[in-house]
Amino acid sequence: MENDWESDYDSDSFSTSSAESVDDEEVNQRVYPYWPRYRALIFSRGLRLDTVRDVKEIYKERQKPVEDIPAGIDMDMGEEALCPDPGLPENLFRGTRVNDGKKIIVKAVHIYSHEYDIIRALSRGPARGDPRNHTIPVLDLIDFPPDNIGLIVMEEWSPQLITDDGPCCLSLFFAALRQCIEHVVFMHSLRMTHLDISLQNIVTDYNGRYAYIDFELARRFDDDPNPRITWKRGAEPSPECERGESSDPYKVDVWALGILIVKACELTGYGLVPQLMHVVSPMLNHRPEERPSSRAVLRAFDRVVPLIDEEQSKTVCRGDRSH
């Protein structure tokens, strides 16, 4: 039997210390920081959180009137007052890297959370440069032990996989799907699972790169060759999770990945071509033990994509746009 979790790296290189006494449920809840408290610390790392002045400048650059600024942003505050985006959860804040003006997102998490542990592992050492690692580039990790807060500083990408600016032809769409599959293979090889795979948790840099976000439910199983979980969390829970049964977390990811592929095909208008159906159908088997591993899914995907009609793969699906 294929070990879906077989690591490509020495797992010791990803080990992180954590307090044994912390409550697992407590540290993995979403945190809501008082952002002004961390403003100076963040600035000392060469980063600025958005202010009222920044928001006004953004609207000026986009030639949009200030009146179009969303409700919830108080323009009566001082120019240098921090200005959170009402469209983002309170644990996220927009900002800028000072030296080059790169737009960033800062995410606050508990310092002992699974998310911080996994993001740290995926953004350092050999994992960082692995081409199978499809996560947003992490620019900095800032610890603030007095509040048990960790700040993840990421490039700002867009959650726009399925829009008019998404992949414009079938070949580029398949390239995007392959990145989605490949990252799951990568995580599983490191004995990690995402456990919240969905279209809502995929973002793009608009340059052909796609990445997973929101690792709040993700888990590591370094010392467990046959892990089991019991929960109904995640955007696309598998049937066994819905039934409250003990589940193989890797096969839970495979189910959700299959749902992602189906929904992406439907929402783009490409439809689930017959060749791709042969890949997806086993992923959605209601018997988790009959689902393929993520590695097997990637191998099957790579086999069938070249079989799809070449002219069909070059067809532009929406409007007169070209690729």
C-alpha cells in the first residue's frame, strides 16, 4: 500500500517547540488583535499597516472618488490612523513593505496554533524552495510572546480563481488545477493535511501562480503513520466526516480536492470533460479506503490531460480574451 504521507525531507527539520500545557482548542481559535499595539513592532521589521492616508491614495491612484470607499472605513479619523479593511476578518490587516512598496497582508494567529506551526514549516528550509509548495510567499514571521501572538506577513494575492481574470483557456485552467493537486501531494508528503480545501481557500498572483490559504484547520501527523480524525469541520466535509465517523485525514483532503475540481469546472464553464471525470470519480468514492492517494490523483491527472483534444485545450471560453 502506498504511504501518502511518506516524507521527502527529514521530519526533524520541521519540528517546532510548543508549550505542552496549552489547550489545543483554545490556541487554534481565531484571534482578534488590537492592531495599534503591534504597529511599532511591525514597522521595525520594515513594514507599514495601512492608514487612512493610504486608503485615500489607493482610491486616488484608481481614479475612484473617495465617496466610493466602503462603509465601515472612517475617513474622519486622522490621516495616520490605522485603517482596517471592513471586507477582511479582524485577524487580517493590509499593509506595505517599506523598501519596495509591495502590498502585504498580515495575519494574526496564536503563537502555538497549528496554523503558525505549519506556515513556519512550509516557509523555511527545503520546503520553501520546493516547486510543489503552492503557498503565498511568506515575507516574515513575527513572534510576540507577551500576547502569545504570531504575525504572518504574506504577499497580497487575490482570491479570484473563478472570475473574468481567472484562467482564460482550458490549458491554463488545467495548469491551475495541477498546482492545486500538487500542493496537496506536497503537504501529504510532509505528513500534513489541509482539511479545509475549497475554492474559497485558493488565491492567485494573476501571473499563473495559485496558492492555498487558511491553514487554521490543518494538522501535522509526524509520529502517526495511520492518523484518524473525527469532526465535521471544513468547507467540503467528506461523507464519513458528516456521519461523525473516525476518518483518514489524507482521504478527507482527497474528497475535498475532488469537490474543488468539480466546482471549478462548473464555475468556469468548461465542464467536467470525460477524461477528467475518470480522475475525479474515484476521489469522490463514499468509501474512503477506496479513494486514491493524492499522489495517485496527480499521476492520473498527468496521464489524462495530454489526451484531451489539443484544439479544445486552446479554446478561449469567455468573450474575446486570448491567452
